[in-house]
Amino acid sequence: MSAIIEIDHLSKQYDSGTKALDDVSLSIKEGEIIALLGPNGAGKTTLISIICGLVVPTGGTVRVGGHDIRKDWRAARKMIGLVPQEIALEPFEKVINCVRFTRRLYGMPPDDAYLERILRALSLWDKRDAATRELSGGMKRRVLIAKALSHNPKVLFLDEPTAGVDVALRREMWEVVGDLRREGVTIILTTHYLEEAEEMADRVGVIAKGQLLLVKPTAQLMGEFGRKTLTIELDAPLSGIPADMADPNLTLSEDGRQLAFDYDTRAERTGIARLLGELAARDITVRDVSTRQSSLEEVFISLVDESENAA
């Protein structure tokens, strides 16, 4: 697929000297979901704000659908929908009118049939005549998504879209995002819920201190940077790990029936064969073994720590 967003050596430095973005380059393919992860102040929101035309960069270029965001800003912005972190809605306005108004802001002709489809997909149709102040926090966030989709954009930015939403509603919103992707909408997601990125994103980008540390397919990132835990179930309990087998990556469960061994999938030798050999040499019978992949949260923390230590 062709790239719908092309970011080339993008930088942003404020008058105070703070460098919010430092030479960021990124190409985003049409129809994919990419998750941007990073601690507070990493530059995620600045990056989104520049692409959406809300912040002026100090260097570099961005093109959306082939349109330069500064030279051809009107065409570029028409392709973009933005769901901000903050919930800002007119409290006494009806849901349907909020969505209609946003559509008109983009110069689009009335199309209540299209808006009905959006509201139904977001489970908002029954609330279309309700004032936004009457809605729950989760419903208000759905209204923001409906407003962002009102002009039929090709790119949708979701800046912490499920913040403050309960688990059930979060799952439903993930399904909505999946449906949008199937319709060809490109989605850029920032989130602090790392399981959200792990479940939904085709690719994950990690940002720290204004720099894009990497962008990789989610599965590849997990495979290359993830650690695994080997769990060994023993036939008989141990009172403790033999002294000559002591290893900071090896732990024994409280009941003495399980050994847990953490190992790096990138290492030339994982140490698994050696460990199993040592157990056999001591007549410690192994009943079963299993492995667990580290979570994206653990991978993310590891990458950010490496970046900070390098700095």
C-alpha cells in the first residue's frame, strides 16, 4: 500500500529552548493502525498537533495524501479527523447537532444518512437527541469520535481515546476502530494502555525525548525485544535452588514446585539447555515446561530505559 502520511525530518523547538521533536521521520501506510507510545512529554501530542495543523514545526515537512500541511493546508486538513484527549463539548447541545456542526465546519454538504451510520456504529443513535451534558464520560468520548468522522476523513488521530472509559466500553471502542480500519481509514493511536496497542496496532512506534526510537510491526517488536519466561514444573518440590545453580534470572515458587527462568530471545545462547542439563544431573525430574512472552509494557519500559541510559 502507498503511504498516506509522509513525515520527513520533522523538528519542533520552542522559544524556551525545549526541543519537543528532534528529526522525526516516519511513513504511514494507507489503512494501517499505528500506535505511538511514549512517556508524558515524549512528543506524541506535539507530533499529532503538527500533522493536524495546530502547531507550526521549526523544521522538516509533512504530507498527508500528497498535500503539504503548510503549503496546501486546506486539502490536508480535510483528510484528517482528530479525537483529542480533552473532552470539550457544548453541554446543552444535542449529540446530532454537534456532529452536524463539525461536518459543516469542513464545508461538507448535509448528509444525515451518513451521520446516522456513524452514530449507530458508535452506539449513539439512541442518544442523538440527548444533550451532551446528560452523557457518561464514555459516551462523550464516542461523540468526539463521531465528530472526528463527520466529514469522512481518510486519516483518524486518536489521542488517548479510551482514557476514563471502563473496560467493557474500551473493548467496544476497539471493535469500532477495527471496523474503521476495515473501511480503509488510517488510524494513528496514542495510548497509555499498552495492551491496547498490543491488541490493535499493526505497528508500534516508541517516542522518548522527542526522538522516534523505532517503528516496527508489533509481532516483530515483541519477538526481537521481548524477553520470555520459561516455567518448569517439577515432579517433587524443592526446598530451595541449589547454591551452585544460583542465577538472578532463576526463581523458585513458594511451594517449591515451579522454577521460573527469564531469558532474552536475542541472546546467542538462552541458557535453557544448560539449565535443563543441570536439573537432570541432579536427578530433579521435570514434569512440564511452558514459556510466556513478555508484555508490550515490559518491552516499552526496556526501550525507554535504554534510551535514557544512552543519553
